[in-house]
Amino acid sequence: MSHLTLAAEGLTVGFDRGGPVLDGACLTVPAGRRLALLGANGSGKTTLLRCLSGSLRPGRGRVTLDGAELRHTRAGLRAHRQAVQLVLQDPDDQLFSASVAQDVSFGPVNLGLPEDEVRARVAEALDLLAVAHLAGRPTHQLSYGERKRVTIAGAVAMRPCVLLLDEPTAGLDPSAVTETLAALARLQDADSTVLMSTHDVDLALRWADEVAVVVGGRVVQGRPDDVLGDDALLAPARLDRPWALVVGARLRELGLLPTGALPRDAAALLAALPQQPGVRA
């Protein structure tokens, strides 16, 4: 794996009914960074991810990888999908083999790789997603959270530079969310760039290096605290300001927090509060 910059430039996508879902949308997935993609239901998040992965061809605009334009030919798509992998929201849309190991091996096998290389990639992917103990388990016997991580492992086995994850934490309990985020951290340590779509503004604020909001067919991208603190942007996108920014702003008004960037999660917020002598937060 190596870091490459994936970008969308002026994407316009329309379907049979209504106006365009995307209308001149631009997005940059910075190499080696965590990018959270947010927006209302039907705003075009999944459509944008499908364009970035090559599975949907836009009516206008282009997708580039380190400046090289994606070509929608068999050879062009094959090369792009070795560098960029999309994992759908519903794991059952992508799990179809009898066992976990067989499912994760599907992509490398179809690349025509030698058997030893396939086994090495499967073991690596299962280990990164912390599901190696499930290798022989039938996929239909997995929990929902386990199925989510196995589908990500299947993408990781392709050793992509960029992973596009469509709501990987949706429907998970808090423990499974923690496990999934830990797996994503290991993927970044292994040189994968991760773009995650989500409706969870609090998760986006604490996890992402940058956020992008899809609204009105376009994309607004920037620092998490800047974008997610912009109420004029959040309202039409049907998003609320993250609680950490709301509480942090109020504490600053009360003189309890210093100026500068607001804390982005509970631990940072507690650490920023003034401490009374002899009292620990």
C-alpha cells in the first residue's frame, strides 16, 4: 500500500426522476488522512462514493488518482479498483462465500495471484480487522458487527491505497463501534487512506482529520471544527452541531475554557477544564 490522492472534480450525476443528485461536486481525499463524509439521506453521499470507486460513471466531471484520470474501460477500472476499494453499508450485499476466509480471498484470487500470496493477504487482512479467529466461521453465523468488519477485510485484502467505507458504524452498538474504529486506526497505520461516510456528527468531529458535507448537490470540505460549527451549512444538510462544540462554546462563554480550537471529544473537554487543587477529573 502507498498513499495516493483521490479526487472528484465537477461531478454531475442525475437519474431518471428529478434533478441531478450531484451538481458540480468536488472533493479531495487527502493521502494518508481520515476524511468523514456527511449529509442528509438522499443527499448524494453514496452516489459520490460510487463515482470515486469507479462503479458509477458521472454525466460530467472526472475522478482522478494522483492526477491521473479514471478511465471507464475494463483495463482502467481494473487498475483503479486495485488502488481504490468501496465497502457498502449493508455487509450482506458483499458477503456470499461459505466461510470468512473464502470470502476475504475472493478479490486476490480474481487478481490471479499465486496461492501463497492469496493466503498471505487474507491473513494480513483478517489480522488488521481483528477477525482472524473467525477465518473458518460460516459468514451467516457472524454478528452484524463481525460481518461489517469481514467485508472491510475483503477490501483490505486487495491492498488498496484508498478505502471508501459507506457508514461502517451504522447499526453497531458502542462496543462494536469502538472495535471498528480501532480497526480503522490499524489500517491507517498500514498506509491506507480512509474515507468514511456517516450521519454521526460527534463521531466525525472526534475521528476525522477533515470533513466534507454533501448539500445541494455540492460538497463543502474543511477542518472538522470549522465545517461542523457552521450552522448555516448544517441546517440545509439536516445535521446538528456536535455536542462537544455546543458544550465547549458555552463553557468558553462562562470563562471556563481558553481561546483557541474547541475540544473535539469528552476526554479533551475534561482535560481542558480548570482543575481545583487536589481534585482530579
